[in-house]
Amino acid sequence: MQTRGNARDHFWRVIKMAKANKVDLSTALDEGMITSHEYADMITGCQGCEQVGKCDRLLNKVEHLSEAPGYCVNRETFAELKAG
């Protein structure tokens, strides 16, 4: 069983992935595209990810992505929010 990572670190990782995917999570919350519970679930899902190192390397290397990587547990959510 994998140990969950620090929630704050994963909060910022989710923010960085969202920005890389040109998704504004604050606006998504304000406009009701996601609930605060769904936002929290994104962070919790990220905490359980086994590809954190890979994710960090990617986010440190690129500024923008056409889509979240296949291993990202929030990939579908980012795609839905990006599509509007």
C-alpha cells in the first residue's frame, strides 16, 4: 500500500497540472463546473498517485500540455474542464 503524500504538496501539484492544461480551477469552482468536494477529490487522488516523480519532472520541463499525461488520475477532469 502506498503512503499518501503531503496534501499541500499535492494541492500545488494539481494547480500546476491544471495550469499546464490551461484550466483555471478557481474559475471552475466559481462557475460551478466543479464542486469543492470534487476539487478535494482531485487532490486526494493525486496523493495516491504512484507517478509523482514523473509528474514533477514533466511539470518542471514543460509550461503547457495539450492534455494531462495518461497516468494522471485527474486527466479526465482536466479534459472536461478544458472543454468547458
